[in-house]
Amino acid sequence: IGAQRLDELLRAWFEAHAFQSVTTEQFRDWLQVWLRERAPGQVDLDRVDEWLYRPGLPAFAELRHSEVLTKIDGQRKEWLAGRLPLDALPVGDCSVYQWQHFLDGMPFDLPRERAAQLDRAFQLSRSGNAEIVFSWLLVAIRARYEPAQQRLEHFLVSIGRRKLIRPLYEALMKTDDGRVFARRNYAQARPGYHPIAVATLDPIVYGTRVP
């Protein structure tokens, strides 16, 4: 239906349902009426149901290709192969999403010294952006890069979003040293977490829910 019409749809949905709890079926019913009135004949509800009820992306989804992210993939590959120095990376103009993509593509077995090179060059442990720090700390945990532990400890205590802390605890629990760190830190952070986060993290850290 186009970006402008989609913006209208989203605005109408939020204005009509602000501060309410709704079900998927209620959304579908509302969407059917809105589309009939504002975009008649443009959207097949069978396709809507593919988005709502089936796993994965629908076969008809238009996948976008990013030349910028493809270039970052190539730069990461060249650096990992030792063919590109870190100071050749155009980091000055990188967005948060580009940094995330660069870090999220790092191999799980990245050597500790390579992680240290990244931190020294870009001061990743000092970043003020939670999304970048999250991606970096996952790299640091997997590389067992100890200098990032202080930032990791502060991050786990000060950030409560499950999206940003659950993968970190999961990664920590995969090694003996990581488990000790995770349980010590979790005991400190747990009282400040939302009950939903606690219900998610207790089985990860303790192996069961704690009453």
C-alpha cells in the first residue's frame, strides 16, 4: 500500500488503541475494515494471515539489499584475514546499525587479541550507545576478553531490557568462569529487574525458577 499509506495505517491504529490490550484477532478485524475503506482491493487477507500466523518471512516478501552492509561484510572479512588494518575502516560516518552489523558478524572464535585490537582502536567498552555496547559485549564474552568485564558488570546491573541482557547471560553460562561471573552479577542485578525479566533469567542462570 506504499510507505505513506502504511504510516497512515499505523497512526490510525495507535490513535484508536492507545493504552489498550488487544489480541491478534482484534487487530486483524480492525485491519480488514481499515483496508476496505482506505485501500480497497490492494491487500489480500490471506497474505496478511501469512505474516500473522505462519513462521518466517512470507514467500512474497520484498527483501531489501543494503550495499552499505555488504561493504561492511567485506571490510570485516578483510580485517579478519589480516589484509585490512583497522585504521582503514571508515568508522567516523558509521551509524549504530552499521556498528551492530560489523560486530554481530564477528566469528564466535574470535581470538582475544583481535578483540583487544577492536577495543583499543574504537573504545567500544566506553561506548555510550546501549545497542553497540550489547553487540560488543557479546563479542568480548565469546573472546574471553577480560578488560571488558567491568563494562559488562555495569551494563548488566544498569540495563533491564531482556533483549539486551538475556543473550549476554546465555553466553556467560557457556563457560565455567562465565557462570561464576553471571551468578555473582545476577545476584546483584536481580532485585532491580522487572519480574518478567527475572522469570526469563532465573532458569538461564540458576537452571530453575527461584521462588
